[in-house]
Amino acid sequence: MSKIRIPSIPASEITSEAVWLSRRKWLQQAGAGALALGAGGLLSSPRSTLAAASQSVLPATPNPDYWLSNKLTSEKDVSSYNNYYEFGTGKSDPFEYAHKMETRPWTVSVEGEVAKPRTFDIDDLLKLAPIEERIYRLRCVEAWSMVIPWSGYSLSTLLKQVEPTSKAKYIEFVTAVQPKNMPGLDDRIINWPYREGLRIDEAMHPLTMLVFGVYGKTLPNQNGAPMRVAIPWKYGFKSGKSIVKIRLVEKMPATSWVETAPQEYGFYANVNPQVAHPRWSQATERRIGDGFFAPRVETLMFNGYAEQVSSLYAGMDLRKNY
Ligand code: MTE
């Protein structure tokens, strides 16, 4: 994997939030014309200033083991083209409405089949291990993709703290529910809270990341502040956002999308160009930011992470375990 360096703003340059915000606003306005032509981009709006105000610098050390040479998706696209159904089903709804979500105080309870169940304060989780910057591919089941510099550390670091028992075969992630702040909850498309899950060996894999930031800053709410997971070889929906509970369990948990549409979504949800979704192919993808008429790119097995993760599925029929 070739290395690229992500430009980040040194803390010393951030002398005043107002200066930083006006610079950002100028950049947003400068990019507005191009975004209007791109896929799913948003024109600059007062909301963008608010979204930026909720973020702060999050120092992170680039981890050379997780660098990709792919062109990064712009920060603007990463934070304005989102799936976060708690705020609505439109791609721009999370950007428009997620600023209302309250992300402090925030605790994460880690419970179930563990020797030492514990409730962590989010600010303690930020200090649990050095924050690394890793560039990951994200491939959505809707056949679009992004390349994103996330900041955080491996989920296994947290799980080791609570000492999973031998009965911990699976792990469940539960997202926050804030009825006053999440307009999408009125839509009963999902039986809230949003829940996702992994097999324990998938959860312990070093690629499975607890994410606190993106582009050198804390996560914008629409990307899952204050903490989400990123599992880059699986379709994007596996990466639950704004997590409040992590439960280790013996039986495969009922996850939100499997519960909502079992004929369309499986528990594993590994990116697999050979297994089509019942209503569309998964063989190719559209890179967000390349423009609607740009040629589609081929989707790679396990989203390009086959070397690292294919052994997790040795002997499994991935057509049945989709
Ligand atoms: N987490 C919650 N709580 N609610 C959601 O609707 N959408 C999922 C996933 N996590 C979702 C969620 C889907 S479908 C995708 S593709 C990714 O979040 C998108 O993450 P991003 O917006 O940061 O790119």
C-alpha cells in the first residue's frame, strides 16, 4: 500500500474559531458551483457553519499500515452525503438536522458476556489509546463509495478492557435515540434504536475501528458523533453511528436491516461483487465526487481488503451467508 499524507491544520494555526470558520465558509462557497454539478452535493447553507461549529481539532497520528493511494473523497461530500435515518431518509437530511443531536454528556455501556461490564464516559474513551488516522474505503449497499480519513483506534482495544467471556460469540451495537432531536424517528421504517452486529472474530479484527473523528477533527454529528464504528470490508450499513451500548452476546443478534428487510440484507453484509442485491448488481460502484457521468469502477471482493479478512470466512458459502 502506498502512503499519502493528509494535510491537517496544526492546532497552533487555530488561533480563533471565528477565523477558522470564515476560512471554512469561504472554502465552502468556493466549492459550491462544482458541488452543484456533482452527485448529491449540497449548496452552501447556514447549516454548514453550524455543523462545523460542533467539531473541534482531534490530533491523530497517521498509521502507515492503513494508507491507501486512492483519491480522498472531499470533506464536504463526506459530511453532506450521508445515510443516518434517525434524521430522515434523504442524503442531505443528516447534514440539515443532525446538529440538534446532543453529544455531551455521553456514555457508552459495554455489557453482556464480559467479565468486567463497564460504562465509559466518551472523554475517557478518547484517552483509552492513541488516536490514529487511517484511510478506509467505504462501500454502501446502494453502490456508491467514498475514501475517508477516519481517526480512532481498533475496537479490540476497548473490548479487551471488559474481558469477553467464552460465551461472547457476537457483538451488538446500539445507537442513541433522542426523540426531540431526531426527526427521522417518526418514520417507523426501522424499529428504533438502530442496531448492528458482528461476529466476535470480526469485531476483534484490527481493521474494525472505533471512530471519533474524520479529517483531523471530531466527527460531525451526521457522521455518527461522538463515536461510531467503521468496518471497511462490509457494506456501509454495518457501521453503526452514535453508539451508546455495545452488548456481547451468545446468539446472533437481530440487526435493524435484517429485521426490516431480511430478503434484501443479511447479517454478514460483506462487500461481494459476485453476489447481487435482489434488486441491483453489486459488481460496480459510483465514487462520490467523481460526478454523475464519470465511469463506474469495479467493486473489489471484500472492498479491497480480501488479503486481510478472507480467512475469517474460510469454508463459508457467501451466497447463503450474504
Ligand atoms: N447508523 C445509524 N444509527 N443510522 C443509520 O441510518 N446508516 C448506515 C451506517 N450507519 C445508519 C448508520 C449506512 S446505510 C451507511 S452507508 C453508513 O452509516 C454511512 O456512513 P457515513 O454517512 O458516515 O458515510
